[in-house]
Amino acid sequence: MKYILLIFTLFVGLQMSAQETTGSVVGKLTDKELNNEPLAFANVLIKGTTMGTTSDFDGLYEISGIEPGTYTVVFSYLGYETIEIPNVEILADKVTNIDVPMSASTGLALDEVVVTTVARKDSEAALLLDQKRAVEIKTSIGAQELARKGVGDVATAVSKVTGVSKQEGSGNVFVRGLGDRYNVTTLNGLPLPSNDPSRKNIDLGIFGTSIVQSIGIDKTYSTRNYGDFAGANIDIISKDYNGSGFLEVGIQSGINTIAAGEDFYLNEGPNYSGFYNTNSPEFPLSNYNFDTSWDREDGGSPTNIGASLRGGDSFNLGEDTRINFFATGSFSNNFQFREGINNGGVNIGTALPNSEYDYVSYRYTTNTTAMGNIGIKHKQHRLKYNFLFLNTSSQRQDEFEGIIDREDDAPEGGGFIQRATFTRNTLFVHQLLGEHNFSEKFDVNWGAAYNFLANRVPDRRQNTVLPDNNNDPDGPKSFRLVSAASSNHRFFQDLDEEEISANLAFTYKFKENDDEDFDGKITFGYSGRLKDVEFEAEQFNFQILLRDSNNNPIDQPIVDPRNIDAYFNQENLTNGLYQIRTFRGPLSFPGALQPQFYNGSQDIHAGYLNLEYKFSDKFTLLAGIRGEQINQSINWNTVIQGEGSNELDNFEVLPSVSFKYSLNDKQNLRLAASKTYTLPQFKERAPFLFQEEVNQDSFGNPNLQSSTNYNFDLRWELFPSSSEVVSLTAFGRFIQDPINQITVASAANDISWANTGDNATAIGAELEVRKELFSMEKETADNILTENLTVGANFSYLNTNQKIDPDKIAEETTFTVRPTYTETNLSGASDFIVNADVSYYTEFKEDSNLQATMAFNYFSERVFALGSEGRGNLIDRGVPTLDFITKYQINNHLSLGLNAKNILNPTVERYQDDATGDIDPIFIERGLLEEEVDILTYKKGIDLRLSLTYRF
């Protein structure tokens, strides 16, 4: 076995694949004898092969799965002249269109045959063309560009778009400085649930790009979308397949440079597959019935591996019906190691953090994906069923050493905390989509989805030991001085989210023009989503006892921090060294075992009307209005606020308008304006104490209200060629009652959420350039070889400002907080975002080439949470990222690849800012934090992947 593993590691990745490198021929046959009416049942053959088809009732035909090359295409029909079109070039991943008029007479003129080649729908050129033609302001990134930039997941893909940055340590993104709450995520136009109670949107990092055909990012609002929007609607279009049958299997491997150099430790209990789960034990307070260890275990060799299988096919069923299907399944894992500092709330007088740790974090994640779809096209009708299954897991072993509480626990250092956390998310998505073209003028599109998401945190466990003598921080450890029962605990969390959604749109086209198209289009439709959320949590705290029932002192033993199981066991529970209790109390308290919970429902019903009208070849208008009825209710039973409920009941009228003016064939000027809203999330309103991090707790604010957004965009764009674009955009957002994450008065940097003022503004500009620097052709005896160099860059500048109203916060919250500033930036907003890439491609011979891409990303520092009580804001420093992706195609079958991600390996930092600027006068008297203090630092390491690909 060890030799097999050695060979596997040396080769790192063997990937055997049949890539989509074939082309297609499509077109329309017409009958010259009958006024160029469609010619049905004519034969179309690729000469010299067995590939062929017949035209349908509309004269349309398609032959897919053709290997690249030059062919003769033969058209025949009984009683008509047979036509041969020679030298038809079939290109990989492109569609060649041949329209042929057929006749019983002889002497067809070649200029009557129209031959064109177009790119695939997921190619960069095709998506740029779609962007150019659209009335709205939109950006798309397709499978071709994702492969060129070596992008492995949707979160990274979206971060390559102008004005978009990725949140460190997660798959959530900021769009123009506006974070998770302002964005919307959909799959094929239907909403997706969140996999995290902390978030509105699903983690985009869990979507591998193998399931993606393209990703659309709409940064301006259209009334076909839900109105809970101000940043972007991110729509993932799942891969569709229409070629000949193929099957692809692959494996890959790699390392993280930091993790590979460490002895790696993980939790006892969870397995490597990511499908682990366990429930809380029976009788957890009266007996020690926990069967997993408190202590870490060997995590094995931190080598990243992956495996995938995918295939698809399409075929005709009769003359008018075509069926296609596609399926993919994959598994991948990832090891990471982090080391740095992790500090708590800062004391204003001393500028010292209340807790001060050196910490290490061992992390292991998995992603299992299965997706399948089947589509059927019958004449002008299409039906498609999509199924998606995702199972992601995250296992963390976090260890902290140092001062736990400068005024209490381990004030001189020597404290030790370890926390073992396993989180599992399982998502099922079922979608049924339909398109019906009843006539040239009337279309119907609809979709329905059922989503179910289960979030599980089974048996999170944390233990805390302190020096037995505070004056001897390096001496022996014990639990004797641990006062808080929750310092040693086991935690179980279940979150289920179930959602049904539907879209229905009727489109009528009018005013036919000379190009056999229509200048006008009116669409009216319905959107609805019904969501139910159930959250339940149990925490079992292990309270250390210093006196027995007779008030005699208990002699707590010295403990080994690496052998906690020797203390927390049935024997010591029986001997009365500790007791197990919940937040509600010990077993003797009524309802002690009642879980804390919150349940919620969110029902949205909307109707909308859109008018698109082309006044001239240059000027097009898109105007719409949408009405949404929103009911969001939540009820809870928690320790910090008992039993209660709250409801939002809003009706929103949301107008939008977009103008497109074509300055010439290559330039457009666009203007968009709209009104939208932003809803608070269930977690932000639930008064439950979330303790996701050792040094940071959070809890909701039941009085949180929705925000209203007014949006404005103006863009100029130039398309020098089919693969080039230059665009400049100015944009603005005016937000009433903005919602912000804010630190509250606590020893740690605890956070909550509040409507922090009456209004906020976000004003900025974006510049995008995609340019081919040079393209050359070299003629050899057998082929014409190409070489080109392309560059792409985009820049975003943003200025945000909000006026803070402490009286409003005091009236609308139940916690103690007074913001330090009277004016400050929005949380999550970066002033600058930069993305750039350089790609080089050269051919050595017909089937041998080299492609290399260098991709760079940078976002400047941004506010993590607003500061309070005289402290500055919590700030995340800017982070640059540099990736290198290269692929060497040796021949038709064999290629080599090397990917290096995060080459610069910058330090990730969060700090407490010194309080300067627009300060609340009350803190000038009380005192201010006058210097920056580091809160969190670590490095992520460089991810390396070497691959060997074999193509059948």
C-alpha cells in the first residue's frame, strides 16, 4: 500500500478525461420550390463518416460530437439535387451553422449557402456578445474563462468580476462593498437556501465549477428578480450538455505548504468522508454518556485529494424530439493549518486586549457533489429537470494559549483552551424548468423548485484549563480556578431550512421590424418563495465544583491538558468533582433539558410587469414595476430572552428602469435606476447566544427592521472585438435604516446587529479592460499555428458613509452599546478592489500547445464591525492574492498541469482601529483607544496542485 501511495503522491494527479473538444453543425434547410418554406425530412450527412441526421418540421437539423477537422457536408432529399459543401471546418467547442436552400433544379450558387461558426454559450466571446446585446447592465463568466483562470469554485469565480471581493475564510462575497445581506444567490433563476444560520446566501465556495456552464452577476436590479437586493444577483447556470456521449473520470492531489510541514491533528469521532453525525446522549445530566474523546487525535498525512466522474449524451427520439442528459459526481478534501495571534476586547486605558492568545488551528474540509439533469425538446417546447446534492463538512481543532481574562482567568498567562468543531451541511435541490414558444410572438417560461438544507454541528466540545497557581503560569494546570460553567462544554446544533419557490413569466412580442425581429416585448409574471426555518441547540456545561453538598472544600486534581478524558469521566462525576448542566440549569431545575430554539417562516409573493421597447436602432428602454408582499415571522425560546415572537409584514412597490443607447456598433451607453429593500436574517433577529468562535460571541436583535435602497448606475462600454471590452461605470446607493454589524459592551469582541442610523451612502466607479495584446499565426507544412497574449484588469473605487444615531440604537435594541463614531464607513466596504490576469497561449503543432495564466486580486482594508464604547472599528486589512495556472498539451491524449494558488501568502490581519475622526463627544470625556491593536493574524499557505491528464 505504501508504494501505491508513494506513486500517487509523486504523480500527484492522474486525470483521465474525454473533454468536450468536439464541434457541431446546425442549420436550416429551405425549399426553393415552395417560396423558401422549411424543408422537413431532408438528409444531412458528414461525408466519410457514419454521422448524420434529418431536418425537422421547421427545417432545422443538428449533428453534434464531431471531431475537429475539415469535412464535406452532404444534403439530400428525394427528387431534389444533392448538395455537397466542401471544406467545412469544424472547431472544438464551437458550432458551425450552414443554412441551405434546396431545389429540384441544378446549378446552386455557392453564395446562396450561408456558413458561419459561433462560439459555445459558455465561451468568453459568446458571453461578451450577450453582455453587449443586453439592455440591463450585466456581467457573466463562463466555463471557458473559469478553466483558463484555474478557478475551482464559484466564490473564487465571482471574485474575478469587477467590484467583487471574497470574504476571507468563507465563500461569501462583497459586491461594491456591500456584503452578504445585500446579495441574492439563485440556481437557474430560482433561489437557493443558505447553508449557514449566520448568512443570507449559500456559501459559493461549495459549488465546484464542474457543474457550472456560466455565472451571471447582475449588479443592477431588474423586476424579474426578488427585491431583497442592493449588491448583486448571482445566478449559477448549471451545465447543460447537447453533444455526443462521453464519460470522464479523474483524480487529483496536492498540498498546502504550511499544512504539509506540520504534525496534523483533528477531532476524534468525525470520519474523512464528511458524512459524520451524532446525537446528544440519553440522560446527559445524570450520567457521563458521551462517547467521543475530548482530546485531539492524529489527523494523518495532510495531502489534498479529489476524484470525479461525469458523463452525458443527447439523441433524437423521432423526428421532432431530442433528449439530453448530464451527470457529475465528485469528492474533494482540503487540509489547512493556521498559526498566529487571537485577541479579545481591548481595554481603552491600557490598550491591552482582555484576552491574549497564541493560537493554532488545524482544519479539514470535504465537498461531495452530485448533480444530474435531463432535458427534452419537442418542437418549440423544452422541459428540464435538475437535481443537485451537496454535502460539505468542516472539521477544526483550535488551540489557544495565553491570557484568558486579564482581570480573572490566567491573568499572567498559561491558560489553555482547545475546541473541536465539526460542521456538516447537506443540501438537496430539485428544479423543474419549462420554456414554451407558442408562436413567434408569445412565449411562456416557468420554473419550480424544492430545496432542503440541513446544517448540523454534532458534539462541538471545548475545554479550558488554567494554571493551578496564577503566579506560576508555566506550572501545573487544573480546573480549580475555572469559574464559568460554559468554559467546558459540549454543544449540539440542528438547523433545517425547507423552501418551495416558483417563477412564471408570459412574454408577448409586438411591432415586427425589417430584420424579422420585434421592437417591443412585454412580460408579466409571478414569483413566490415559501421558506420555513427550524433551529434547535443544546449545550451541556461542565461546571467545576469547589465545595461539596456539606460545604467542604473539594481537592481538584492536577490535569494533563492533553489528556482531558482522564478528568471528564463517570468516576469523577460520581465523586462530585464537577456537575453537568445546561444554560437553563442542572437536572434538578424544571425544563433543564428543554433545547433552546427559534423557528421562522418567510413568505414572499410578487407580481411584476416589464416593458422592453426599441425606439430605434440606437435606443432601447426597459421599464418595470414589481409588487412584493413579505411576511417574516420568528418565535423563540432562549435563555437570554425567554419566550417570544416577532413579525415583519411589509408590502413593497419596486420600480426599475434601464436605458441602452448604442453610440455605434461597438459602443453602448447604459443607465439604470431602481428601488429595492434589504431584509434582516433570522439569526440577526433571534435572541440566541451564538458562540461560533472562542473569542467572539454574537446574538440577535428582535427589533431589527428592513432597509430601503435606492440604486443608480451609469455605464459606458466599448467592444473593440469579439473578445475585448472596455467599460467604465459610475454607481450610487442610498440606504435608509442601514443594518450594520456592531460590537457591544463585553470583555470579548461580541457582536450584534442594529439599524445604526437614518441613512447611508455608497458611491463609486468601476473600470474594466479586457484586451488582446498580440495574436500571431505561423504557417507550417501541415498547419497554421497561433500564438497570443491577452490581459484583463478591473478596478473598483468605493466611498461609503453613514451617520450613526446612538439614540435610535438605544431605542431599537435590547443590549448595551454606544457607537464610538457619529459618522463612519459601512461594514464590509473596501475602498479599492483590483483584479488582473495575463494569459499566454502558443501552439507547437496541431495537437500540442501551452497555456499559462497569472491572476492577481487585491482588496483594500474594510470594516468588519463598527466600534463602540470609545474603541475604533474592527478592521480587516487588505489582502493581495496571486495565482499561477499552466497547462501543457503534449498531444491529443496527454497533458500536464501545475497550479499554484496564493503564491504571495500574505498575512491575514484584523485589528482594532485607534479612535480618530467623527467621534461621539461623550467618549472624548470618557477616554478613547488611541492606538491600533492586533486582534487576529495568520497565514494560509500556498496551495500546489500538479496534474497529469489523459484524454481518450
